[in-house]
Amino acid sequence: MAARENGVDVSGRDHAVRTACAAYRTTMSQLWQVSPYDLWQMRGYASAAHIDAPMKLDAEEKATIEKTVERAMKRSHATMLAKVA
């Protein structure tokens, strides 16, 4: 949805989904060994600056991700409640 909202075409969105899925699989294959406490501590460090996707992202793709992360960081449960309530 973020890609569509940012004007990315169908092939770009497809590429983004495939890249995200590949990154998820890679991350999960690495995190299965991490303790629950360490996982909890890691949760606060997720950002576009730490993207380690298994596929190369071009500058436009990285910029889209960074913009989306910035927008997400501005949101909270309270801001979302106002939209859905």
C-alpha cells in the first residue's frame, strides 16, 4: 500500500513485495537463534537506515522506504484510534 500511495507502478510494487518477502525470510532464518530478551531489545532499532535486504535497492526504492518509515514513526495507537473510531 505504501508503494501505491507513493506512485510506484505495478512492476515496482511487485519488486517491493518480493524484496520484502526475501528480506523477511533472511531475517527469520537469522533470528531463530536469538533469545526473546535480545529480540525485545532489538525492536527499537528498526529503521530504514538498517535495511539489509538480500537484493540491491536503488536510490529511489531506498528513498520510498525511508519516507514510509518516517511516516510510520509519526503514528501511534492514539493517532490510529482517531482514524478508526
